[in-house]
Amino acid sequence: MATGKRARDIFTRTTSPADISLDVTPRQIGRPRTAEPYQKVTVCLFDRHVLTLDKVALAIRERTGKPVRRAELVRAMVDHVAARLDPSRPDFDQAVRSLWPTPDRPPAVTGRPPRPSGRRKR
């Protein structure tokens, strides 16, 4: 069965070689650069806070299709609160106090109710 070419012509190059480089781009070590300097901080949250962050992240993902990390939500909330708090304003103390719960104004619970402390009374 003839193919129309001789055996030595089968392996002859018919196109110019591709401009493919075998050089590998150097890897970046560490986190990618950001527009502003940052510090890594560890924060402990109650279960209800984590649950709220997860609910918000899930709602954003359901509506937009974009996954959102908890850290992004915390940064957005800090930016929002920082915009409201201006140390040069006369009502700064009152604004800061309004962020912390007091005995007459407990924190808003959005998740499950807090666990009771101690033993249950019968």
C-alpha cells in the first residue's frame, strides 16, 4: 500500500519550528504584592460570629457566583466601622461605646443561642 511518499520523506519537517521556550518563569515566593502594606493578625471569634460570616459568604456566593473569604468580609467590616469612627469628632467616645455590648444592651445574636454556662437546674 503506497502513501505517495518515500520512507525517508515521512520524517522530513514540513513547517518551521514553533517558538516555544523551555525556560520556566521564576516562581514568586511568598504572598503576592498588594497595593498597601499589611500585617498578619490572629483573631478569635465566637461560634456565632463564624456562623454569621459563613452565612454572609454563602449568600454572596449564591447571588453573585463569586466565592468570598471570611478575611475579606472582616476587612470590609473593619473598613466600614473605621469610616464611621473619626477620633477628631466630639461624639467619638459615644460612637466607640455604641460598638460594645453593655448589660442593658446585649449583643445582637444572629446565629444559634449561646450555650448555657454551668449545670442545668432540674
